[in-house]
Amino acid sequence: MRVVFMGTPDFATGTLEEIVRSGYEIVGVVTQPDKPKGRGKNLMPTPVKEVALKYDLPVYQPKRAKEPEFIETLRGLKPDVIVVAAFGQIITKEILEMPRFGCVNVHASLLPAYRGAAPIQWAVINGDKESGVTIMQMDEGIDTGDMMDKVVVPIAEDETGGSLFDKLSEAGAKLCVKVLKDLEEGKAVRVKQPKESTTAYASMISKGMGEIKWDCKAKEIEQLIRGLNPWPSAYTKVHGKMLKLWKAEVLEDTAHRQTGEIVKIEKDGICVQTGEGLLKIRELQLEGKKRMDAAAFLRGYSVSEGEILG
């Protein structure tokens, strides 16, 4: 079976590697163009391109996948199936209908939940108990195609966006190869999705989402901190400086103080009043400093009870 793989970020690399290890003929890897990074603005390859080059696979980097020139190039590869994992561009109808097995997508949620760009982070932010991966036959909608297989992945109490990302990447890679085998053997089953998603749309994550609103519940803030770890991170302000929060603990408290107020400073944490309960900050990072636990922070920086964060 001739496979074309389309993907860009780290999430997609595990699937590409698993397809390579499984012995499928990968006739092309399509990824986003190299982008300038760092102070020198040097062009850096995407994570998927790095993996492709490691295995001497042909790489294609169209600015727009819908361009006629690229579509003709893709057609010339004569793919039996196109596997898509976080590619980052719209796949047109012409491409969707090109391979005999169509385009299959590795989506990091249990569809029809969390259609959209950031299902992993939103599952943690919303306090879900489980997530997973769905392999889907792509159509012209956004994550609305027929479901071909699923795997459930429990979400741990201390799960972060980053740790769930790694779990789902690994689970999705294995499940994708299983579905490719099912397609090859004529065993693939397709189940239509309901018209409406069972959750809100998983919109893209932005840096501005990380600003902590202290009038929210402590549990909601704690989930936000984990969901936005490692990127873009949750943050507040102290003495006019940005303070990133990396790890926190929810404490019950019925007192009524100003939200954002530091109500208690302990050896291993800073307790802050929220709209409901206290949030004990356990790991943090002051602007221009390294990430550290609260004990190390308090040894080098002075904050006082009664001060207001934000």
C-alpha cells in the first residue's frame, strides 16, 4: 500500500515513525514550510521533516496544499491512502478523493467530542477524566468524517497538556497502523458521527488565555495551569512582573477575602484566594528567571501576606 503522510508538529512524528516501522511504502511526506526561529531567524525544519529526512523519505513543503501544481505532484505519487496528523492546512475535496482509500486523520479526542485545533489542552482545562484518539475518514467538514477506530486514554489527576500530548501521540500512532491494516484487508468499519459535537469547539490556544482570573474557582485555575503546561503557560503579575505558574494545589477555604490576595505563605507554597477556595502555588517562574519550586522562589524573592496578585 502506497502511503502519503501529511503532518507537521511533534504530535505527528510518532505516527510517521510507526508507519515506517510497520513496513509500509511511504512515497511522500508533506509538511509545512520551514520557519525562521531564534535570534538569528535561521530556517528550521518541522519535526515531521526531521523524521522524514532521518529515513530518507521524499519531502514536500507546499505553501498551500490546494495549489494546482502541488495537487498534480501529489497525484503523481499515486497514493493508495493519505494519512493526516496535525498537518495545519485545509485538505481540499480534490485531495480527499484522490487515494482509493481516501484520507484518514489521527485526531486527539474521542470524537464527536472536541472537534477543532486544540483538543488535548481543552480536555485538561475542562477537567475531563478521559481523552483518547479517533482515526477518522476525512470529509470536507472540520473533524466530522466517519469514525474508523478509537482508543481511550485516562487523564491523570496531575496530567498536563504536555504529558497528555505524549500519551495520545503514542496511542494514535499504534491505532493508525491498525486501521491501515484493516483498510488493506477490507476489514475497516466506518461509523457516522452525529451532526453536533458533544463538547464546545476546541479552538486554538492563545497566549492571552493564560492570564489567570482570580475570581474563578481554585479548581478551574489549577486545571488551566495544567492544561497550558508547557505552552503557552498560565500567568499572573507580582510587583508588575509576569509570574508563570507551573504547578498548584487546590485547598478548601470558606473565608471571604479579596480574590488574588496572598493569604498565607508556607515553606512549600504560596496560598492565594480565588473565587472559591485557595490555590497553593507549588511551582512558578518569575519573569527573567528559571522555573523553580515555591521554596526556592521564596528564598530569593520577597512577597508578603495581604499582597494582591494580578
